[in-house]
Amino acid sequence: MDVWFDSGTSWAQLDKREDGSVADMIFEGSDQHRGWFQSLLLTHLSGQTGTADAPVGAIVTHGFTLDQAGRKMSKSLGNVISPEEIISGTIIPPAKTKKGTKVVPRVTQTKKDPMGPDALRLWVASSDYTKDVVIGQPVLQAVHSSLHKYRTTFKWLLGIMHDYPAPLPVEDFMKELYFADQVALHQLSKTAAEVWKHYAAYEFHKGVQALNKFINADLSGFYFEVIKDRLYAEDEEVRRHTQTVLFIIMEELCHMLGPITPHLIEEVWQHIPEQWHQYDVMNINRRTWEYPFSAEFDSFKAEGAMDKVIKVFNTVSTAVKAAQENARRAGRLGSGLACRVELQMPRETGSVCLALLSDLRSTDELAELFVVSEADMVPDDPDFRRKIAEQEPDEELRATLLEPEEPPAWKFECEFECGDENAPATGKAVVLPPNGEKCIRCWQFTSDEPDSLCGRCVDVVGDEVGLDEEMLEAAEQEDDLAKYR
């Protein structure tokens, strides 16, 4: 029997489905356009008497695998890389060791740190297989780094979620979010929709790119840094609220990574908190990802509104970070908590930027978002600030508006655009020394005295151990706070 006729009639082994063709998709090299793909189509069409249709819903072709020099793999060249080399990790050189330590032998090291089958799957999913694909140590090291990032992200999430009582929907939860939560869930929603779209189109490498951007920039680069203080230093209600957001993120990450790194996701769900099992939390690998997560917020319902607000916030945040870096280069600043931020805004602007910063100021979220001890927004006109201060009944707010009698020990500034297209304006991010002392519990510089608790931590510790304010003050005077920290 002719080999092309034999392979081309493989469609006859399957029954045609009512909802479509015999097969959803066939996958082969580009050289099969004149081979198997053609024989499948011709033999199937020749056997039909009614409306002609193809035996497959889609044809996907792939290129060839090349070494890192761009050469076709060949036994004679000795450049063939086997899947087992990727899984075992022998293709990756030993990790660098600290000076003075013994170098780990290659064989021993690969036994301790194999890349695993998920690395092979992730390399395939990360590659644009419609073209010739290059493989070598640099490519595989990048894949290994991504896989390691996924693992450390899940490890951190599981550690934070160990005492989360119930992964159940919370009524009206989406109406009670901090701005950072809204940003994280909005970016998660966009990423999930993008990954869903690319997976459906067999464009897995684009889905992986979107995932990596979300994990590195939106989670590690922003959200995780912002919420650490909430998780470690705030009261139980705030911690539970934040854990609910993290549960949504973790579950959707599992959905997105499940088809690519199933072994990692299986391991994640083997380590979920024990108390979750009573709520029938099924393994992600054993249920269908029916639709991507979607987030909508009442305050940003207009199309593109949330993206515009995030862009405005990022502009301000970038200016704050630039001013902080200038302070670090000058040897004035170490930790970001060891400073306060003053956002000086022009009086005449009525922009989205001013509206956003005003809202964040009213909810006391500015310091959290910039990961500093204190942050405030003030007019850039000193005379106008004095007039406002005279009318301000709150003594603390009045102090933030008035210029200090003595200039600060140091000050670093960076300008940012804060107007709209039709009314450009410029604001200024000013980084200054903190007003308070370092709190021994949360490490923010908001304590009145050295080596003591700030006001917030006094309240939280009192609630946790059942001490009233007088008892806490007595314990602080006796230097007996260690057991409550």
C-alpha cells in the first residue's frame, strides 16, 4: 500500500462528530503541506458525496529544532540534544558557587537539581514553533529561571495562605478593595483573557510571555511589595481581606499554568492548607478552566478607565522611585521605609492624576502604595498651603501643610506630568527624611520614641494578646515587649 494513501486515510479510523470535523487539529512539520496534509484532504474529499468538508478543524505546522549556532541537529555534528538531557538538567552548567566553597561535580549537581519534565514542556510552550526553534544552554537557563520564579511565587503564596480559613466567595468582596487590590485583579483579569485567547489559537508562547510579565512586573514588582505590611503587621480583618485576593490570584495562576507545567501545579495542590479540603477544593489539573477570571469595579466601569488610572499612578510611582534612587546614590537612603514622600501638585490642575491622588490620600493608601513610612499630597504653592493650614482643625494634618521651621536634613525631587492632554501640568515627587522613629514591629518610621511600637502596632498587639493600652505601656516601660512581637 502506498505510504501516503495509508497515512492519508487515518481519518477513517475515527467517527465524525456532530459538532465538527473528525479532528480538531493536526500538527506536523511544514514539509507535510505536500505530504500528509494533502493526502488527508484528498482522500477525505474523494469519499464524500454531499457537501465537501475537511477532516480537520485546523492545521498547525512547526519548524525544525536548531542548536544555539543555528545549525540543524545532526548525529554527525554531535549537536543533538535529547529530551532526557533537558529533564535531568545535564545540559545546564553547574551553578556558580561562593568564593572559597567547593565546586559541586556536574553529575552530583544534576541529581540534586533536575529541571524536570515541566522544563521541557515550558521550553516548548515558550517557543514560537511556527518557525525554526533554537535550543541551547542560554535558552534553557532562561526557561529554568522562569520555572524557578513560578515555584517561588507559589511557595510564597502557600506560606501566606497557611491560616486562610475558607476559599469561599465573599459577598460584595469586589466593592471593598484597596486600590492596590484593584490594580492586581484588573491586571490578572487582562492576563487571564490574553492567555485564554492565545491558548485557544495555539499561540502558547504569547500566553507564556503574558504570564511572565504579570508575575514579574505586576505581582513581584508591585503587588507583593505593597501588601507585605498588610500581611505581617495589620490586624486579622485586613490580613483576611488580602488573603482572599491572593487566593483568587493563586487559583487563576494554577489555571493558566496547568496545561504547561502540570507537575508543578499538582505539587502546589498537594500542599494546600489542610482546612481547605473540607470545602471540596478540587485539584486544578482535574477540572476544566471554563472561562478566564474577570474583574469589574464600580468606580472604573468605563472602557479603558482602569488602564488610564493605572498609567497615571505608574507615572507618579516612577517619579517617587527615581527620587529615592537619587537619595540612595547620595548615601542618604537605604530601605524605602526610611523616608517620607511629599507629592506637590499645582493648584490649577483638575486632572485624573489629581483626582486619583486625592482619593488615595483620603483613604490613607499613598504610603502603602509607595512602600514608604509616610506620604501626603500638598499644594506646590507655599502661600496657598499656609492658608489651607490655618483652616485645618486637625493638628497633625496642619503640621504636614506648614513648612518646617528648619529645612530637612536632605531632600531629593523628581518631576512628573500630572495634567491632561488639553491642560498640561507638572507635579513634583519629593523624598524627605521620616518624621518618626523606627517601629520595632513593623519597621516603619512612625513611632514617637526609639525602640518602641508605633500607634498602629500598639493597637494590633493589644488586640492579639488581649492587653489594653495601659498594660501595653507598662510592658513597654519594663522592656517586656519581645514576647508580643
